[in-house]
Amino acid sequence: MVGVDAGRVAAGAAGRNGGLLLGGAEPAFHDAVADWGAGPAAWLYRATLAELDHLVDVLPAGVVRRAGSLRLAGGVGVDDDERTRELADCAAQAAALREHGIAVEERSGSFGEGLFLPDDAQANPVVRHLGVLAHLQREHGPRVRLHEATRVLRVRPGRVETDRGAVGADVVLVAVDGRLDVLLPQLGGERPTVRTARLQMLATTPLDDDDAARVRERVPCGVYERWGYDYAQLDDGPAGLRLLVGGGRDVDRAAEWTTSTDPTPPVQAHVERVAERLLGRPLRAGDVGHRWGASVGYTAPEAQGRALCGLVDERPGGRVAAVGGYCGTGNLVGAVAARAAVRLLLEGEQPPSCFTPPPAPP
Ligand SMILES: Cc1cc2nc3c(=O)[nH]c(=O)nc-3n(C[C@H](O)[C@H](O)[C@H](O)COP(=O)(O)OP(=O)(O)OC[C@H]3O[C@@H](n4cnc5c(N)ncnc54)[C@H](O)[C@@H]3O)c2cc1C
């Protein structure tokens, strides 16, 4: 097996994300049940939790922190009416999860009010991916060859052309979330199947003891609020405890449909307000240690939040499948989609209907 990546492992969104490892997909569970049907929604929810179990098994202890997640109603810029609507939505989500035997608890505290999902987890995304790479190398040794800093220029059945040479293969899997529409132009165009967007985050510098104590209460695990647009977790690294906050994609929505990964003032200003809310005090000069963005893929609205998984090209020389378009939540869905694509390529098993297929191959 040969893997190629234009950059380095975990240098893209996979290593720059919020680190929340959540059951299910981008639509909340009750919305997925309503739009996709109970069977596909429940299948994907259980598959993502199984993926999480697998990560716990293969990664060193402590990399995955299975502390649950909090979905909170409200947040920065949210008025009382909107918060009440979101609380009602939390209640609908809890009812659907209980109906399917999935653990959920109503919670309120200094962090706000919403739902606690005890099965969920969080991780430092770079540590997670480097750990998975080490596991694959241990398990499969020389059968897995990875070429980093190798940009794919063209994918054809049987042949992948890169800027450092070509790879011949009967089956090819393109597993790229953001910029998938650039690599496979047939998925872009005027009515794109997938579209690249930028998501942004910031990290504080290490917090002093008072800030750390306050923020530990408000961010006891991975937290997301305002319909999931804003999210946060804590990173307890060697330098000390830091708050990591992301979101605000809707603040400047049109500008975030871009392949640029540079952070921007309007979105960063919003993310700063989220950080201030969680810290319980205004940010001061020197509080923000790092700001960044990365590319992710969204499928078209008619896909109703389903990720893309399926064949994009098939000829006598070989077959090409693609996965991506995880709509901002690819940490577990991405792995589930990739496994489904491998079963399609190697065993001919059609991906389940919780995924949206690409347009039929030519
Ligand atoms: C700020 C932010 C926060 C997020 N928070 C969360 C979260 O909390 N929970 C969650 O579940 N998801 C989250 N996501 C989404 C999640 O990070 C992504 O869906 C997931 O990491 C996608 O993984 P990937 O490996 O497909 O994509 P990437 O990590 O982007 O990897 C794609 C790889 O493809 C390579 N590539 C692209 N084009 C080419 C080419 N032409 N040739 C060769 N290689 C190429 C790139 O170099 C890159 O390494 C977040 C994303 C961002 C940006």
C-alpha cells in the first residue's frame, strides 16, 4: 500500500482541528434521523463510537480523553429567544438519543445549560494522528509506504501522477476533506458536490492558576455551543494549561468559502469573544499565543450533512473512490467513510446511505 500526501501527516485540518471526537455526524442525531432515516443515522452514530473505541485500543493511554462532550444552548451573541429555541432542540436531540439507547444527560452549571454526551471524547489531534501512523507502521511495517511532500497532480484509474513521479495501482482512494474539489475538479464547478471552506481557531498562552481553575469549571470536557458553530477544549501540555477555541464560520460566511487557510480579523474577533466568555474575563495583550485556519469540505445542501463516499472513476485499468466533505466534523466520520470506501474498492460492498455518493463515473 502506498500513501501520498502533499504535506506532512497531520499538517492539514487533521492536525489543526478542535480535537472533539463526537458520536454521529454534522447534523445532530435527531436531525439525521429526520432527514436520513433512523437506520442510517443510528448506524453512523454507532460506527463513529466504534471508531473511538478503536482509537482508545491502538493509541497510547491518555491520548484519547474519554471525558464526554457538552452541547450548550446559547453562547456569544445569542439572545434569550434563540437560546430557548436551542434548549428545545437539545431536548429533541436527547429524546432521539434515548430512543436509540445512546447515553445522554441534561446538564447545567457555570458552563451554561445543555446536554452531556458521556461516550464522546477529545484528543490533541496531532498526537492522535502521529500515534495512528506509528500504530500502522508497527502493524503493517514495510507493506505501508508513505510519501510525504508529494503533491498529486492527476488521478486516473490505474495511475496517480504526482510532482515526484507516478504510482500505478488497481484501486485508488482519494481521502482529502478540504480541497477535494481542487484535486478532483469533477466534484467542483458551478453546482459543486463538495466545496472547500476555512475553519479558524486560536489558542491562549499558558493560563495562570486562577484562570486555569475558572476555565476548568467552564470547559470540563470538549464543549460546543451556538448550534455547534463555536467549540473549545483545554490542552494540558508541558508548558501549562491552554484554552483552544474555534468557530465563527457563520460570522463571515461568504468569505469562509475559500481555499486560503489564513486567519481573518472578523472571525478571530468572534473567537476571541468566545474565549473571553469561557475565561470569564476580557483577553489582555499576550493572552493569545497562536491563531490558525485550515481547509475542510462541505457537501452540497441536498446531501443534508452526509459526507461523500463512493466511486468517482472506473475503467478497465482500475477504480478510484473518494471520501471527504465531512461538513466540519471529520475526526471520526472520516475514518468510518474511509473504511466504507475500502470495502467498496476491495469487496464491491456499497457504502451505507448515511453517505452521499459522488456523481456517477463517466
Ligand atoms: C479549525 C478546525 C476545527 C475542527 N474541529 C473539529 C472537531 O472538533 N471535530 C471533528 O470531528 N472535526 C473537526 N474538524 C474537521 C476535521 O479536522 C476534518 O474533517 C478532518 O481532519 C479531515 O481529515 P482529512 O485527513 O480528510 O483532511 P486533512 O487533514 O485536510 O488532510 C488532507 C490531506 O490531503 C492532502 N492533499 C490535499 N491535496 C493534495 C494533493 N493534490 N496531493 C497530495 N495530497 C493532497 C493535504 O496535504 C492533507 O494532508 C475541524 C476542522 C478545522 C479546520
